[in-house]
Amino acid sequence: MPPFAARRPTYDNAVGELTLPALDTQSFAAEVAEGLRRTPRQLPSKYFYDALGSSLFDAICHLPWYRVTRAESSLIARYAAAIVEPFAQPMSIAELGCGNGEKLEILLQASGAAVRRIHLIDISAKALEAAAVRVEQYAGDGLLVCEGTYEQGLARLAASRRPNQPILCLFLGSNIGNFDPPAGRELLKVIRRSLREGDGLLLGSDLVKPERDLVLAYDDPLGVTAAFNRNLLRRINDELGGTFDLDAFSHRAVWNRLAGRVESHLISDRRQSVQVAAADLELTLEAGESIWTESSYKYEAAGIVDEGIAAGFSAAQQWVEQDARFALTRFSV
Ligand code: AVJ
């Protein structure tokens, strides 16, 4: 039996298996149809993370030009003890969008905290398997794995928490940056409402920095980010019967200073028609027309603190990596 399958029984059966409406093929098709009919055309970035997309993202994290992951990992390694210091132990740790679990493992190892239960929440089954294998040894009181959206994971977290253990919820990697500011605010409120007094949130966010650094981070010379972006079209072809010609789209990253975000686009190199069978969609793209696939909002360090307090958290402590410009902020409930 593969290691992950053997650990499946650690799912919390009392809560039951949730159905995952945001992740099934029908919802994927509906969101693709809705986004591609919009002006400007758009696709939701949460669908990047199929097995290949998750592997490409792992590769991005090793690129010299994408410093988010390394900056955050070094902050966590250095300040691990301070990060967990306010929480009564033994405690639980939950991570929204845990990816491969590397940063959580660093926190568990470097903090030496008595962590009994671990909740992993991610939209990618492949990432969850990797994370589960990594941190299982630290979860003396069970590892709960939730393949789903943040909202689904938070609902399960609130319903399945251990009575006398505070929860530190991790929301790292600047994943908050994929939400436009009103949606980000709303998500922070949902996180806050899923937690209780004595709990905390550790939020990792990338900061505004010079434009050339931002553009290189999202349009790297090796073309890995371009492949990550184009893989969304490949996924639509494979899962929804799409006819995208992957060679006919160029990756473009632009810093939109006024909006405070890096935008990732796929630009149609020529006028072309595309069908997506499962979405019942036929569209014609003009030469130079863009499909906007991702926003990566960048924050000011003080702005992040304000957002957490506005969402109802009571206090904040912040650690900043000044060189790469990345902030880790811990909020108390
Ligand atoms: C995982 C959403 C934080 O926006 O920086 C990396 C994804 N996209 N390179 C980001 C990503 C292109 C990443 N997040």
C-alpha cells in the first residue's frame, strides 16, 4: 500500500467526507466558461494546481528570481520559537494551502512546540500527499487532511478541533496575494470567525519591491513560470476537452502599480478559435488578446497588520525579511 493511502484512516470520520463543489469537473467547466466569456478574459488561478502544476510550482520556488519561499522559510526557521511562544501547549496547527509541507516541517522542527494535531488543507491532492508524509511524525494526536478550498477546510477545522488545544492557523506563501483586497479582507474574516480566543494566525505576505524584481519573479529566464501558466490551458484541454494550441500563447507578467499587483497573462499570438467541449464554449481570440490567469497582490508591511486588525484579530507581531521584502505576521484572536 502506498504510504499515503495507508494513512487515509486519519481523516476525521466524525465530520464526514465533505463534497467538494469548487473542485469537481462541473465547477471547473462552469468557472472556465464564465471567466472566458468576461471582458477582459480571465481564468481562476486556483486551477493551476493539478499534479503537473504543483510540480511546476515547486520548481518555481527553487528559482533564484522567485524569493518568496526562501525568504519565508528563513524567517520561520529563525523565529520559530517566538512564533509559537504565546500559545498554550499542547497545541494544534492548521495550514491553509500547505503545498508540499516544507515550511510547516521547518516550523515544527525549529520551534520544538508540543503539537498534537495537524490539519492540512489544500486544493491539490498531490501537494497534500507530500505534506502528509512530511509532517505525519509530528502529529501524535492525528493528521487531518482536507482536499478542498480554504472555506471548506476552515469549516472542517472549526468542526473537528480538539477541545483544549489552541490552534495556530498558517496562511503562508503570500497565498493571500491571489485575492483582490476586498476578497482578501473577507477571507481573513472567515479565518477569524473559524478561530477562538487563544488561537492565532500566521500570515505570510510578499511586499512591494522594485518593478524589475517583481517582473523577473513572475517571468523567469528559464521559462518555468511560463510553463506553469500555460499548464492551465493544457489542463483545460485534458480535463474539459479544450482545443487550446499551447504554442500559440505567450506568457506575460506585468506590475500594475496602481492596483498593487503582478498580473499574469496568456497572450494569444494570433487570431484563433478555441473550443472547450465540457464548458459548451467556442470563442475567438484576437491577435494580442489576453487571458488574465493570476493576480499576485503585494502589500506594505504596515498594511498587512491593518488588514488583520480590521478582520477582528486583536494583536499583531511582525517579522520582515528586508532583503527579499517579505513579511510574516502573527495575529492573536
Ligand atoms: C502561490 C499564489 C503565492 O502568486 O506568488 C508563483 C503563485 N505564480 N509564480 C504567487 C505563483 C507565479 C504564487 N502563490
